[in-house]
Amino acid sequence: MDEQGYISNLYGRRQDKPLRARPARLMEEFLPRVATPDPGVGEIDPATMFSGKREIWFEVGFGGGEHIAWQAAQNPDVGLIGAEPFVNGVAKLLSKVDEGGLENIRIHFGDARPLMEALSTGSLTKIFVLHPDPWPKKRHFKRRIISPWFFKEASRLLRSGGELRVASDIPDYIRWTLMHGQNAPSFEWAAICADDWNVRPADWPQTRYEAKAAREGRAPAYLKFRRI
Ligand SMILES: C[S@@+](CC[C@H](N)C(=O)[O-])C[C@H]1O[C@@H](n2cnc3c(N)ncnc32)[C@H](O)[C@@H]1O
């Protein structure tokens, strides 16, 4: 456990290989300009990070940033916050933000959970968790980000009618997410027919992990939970 009581290796490694010069420069010089406030400072109203945005969306574990960058480009009137502890992923997103002129993204380099706890109640309208680390061994289930704690925090953060989207290509994790979703009284699974979770919606771009799963023959489920 770390000092906040979280299981600190929930998100595994933070770096795989040393950064090249440009990504290292982006981390040092550009990240401070687009970083969220430090969750350690207390409550954060995410609206203060943006000006004139109609909604604020949050992505947990954005990986290489494909999804958050796509959403930001498609929805310039929305503010997007992404949290990711993996330095190479953060550097990739910084490059996309810089090259695409995406002024509506703010980045938390680190664990999403303290930031979620710091954000104001009812401040978000969408939360995305795409292909979370599966932690397949039973003794590691407690490290899974989708948990009763997660649904409770998501319920506090989302406005009524807001949406929690979870994708996974691991059948056991899909069942796990549905089970925790069913046990969360303030959410309903927004699926009516099989196509609602078998077919990727048009406003849901493919991520690197989804592409990897497809290459390896695994089909993802696209789960949408509506905040009641
Ligand atoms: C399997 S990868 C999926 C990445 C990306 N969402 C995609 O679909 O390509 C899971 C990601 O979640 C991140 N992650 C794990 N635990 C996290 C946490 N507590 N807060 C934020 N990100 C986390 C990992 O660093 C990793 O990048």
C-alpha cells in the first residue's frame, strides 16, 4: 500500500524504455502547461481548468492517448481530462496534443484514483475506462480498477444522465464489470440488444489495445452504464 492506502502496483510499470529527446522535452516543458492541478491540494473543480466548455469528460488509463485525442478533436466544446501513470503513454499523448493543437485536454501523470477523489461532485458527464489491466489471477482481483470503490466514485462524479464507458476484450473482466455495475444502484447498463455491446459505436474510436486484441482474435465488449 502507498501512503494513500491504495495498492500501489495496481497500474504496474511506469516506464518501459528511456524517452528520446523530443518526448523527454515534451514531458519537461509542455506537460506543466497542460497538467491538471495536483490532487494533493484538495478539491478540484474541473471547470476551472477550461474556459467555456459545455461538458467535462474523464479518461482513466489512456495508454497511448488514441481515444482521448480523438474525442478532443471531435468535441472541441468539451474539456477532456486524462490520467495515466505510464510515462511513455503520457509522452505520446503530449505529442498528439501539441501536433493537433488540442487545447481542450488536461493530463494527470499518475494514478487516476486520487484525482477522481479530488474532483468536485457532479462535475463530469462521461468517464471512460478502455481495456483496463485485466489482472487475471484470482489473488490479484483486488488490483482491478473496476471495483465497488470505482462505481461509487463514478456515481459521485457523474451528473444524472451521465455515462460510464468500459471496454474489455477479456471475458472474465467483462463479466466482472457487469457484476459490479449491477450491484451499483445508481447505474443502469444501457444495452437493449447484443449489437449495443458487440458493435463499437461511431463515437468510440479504436485504441491500441483494442487493435492488439483484434489481431490476437479477441472481440471486445463496449459497455455503457447510465448514471440514473
Ligand atoms: C491495458 S492498458 C490500455 C490502454 C488504453 N486504454 C488502450 O485501450 O489502449 C491499461 C492502461 O491503464 C493504465 N492504468 C492502470 N492503472 C491505472 C490507474 N490506477 N490510473 C490510471 N491509469 C491506470 C496503465 O498504465 C495502462 O496504460
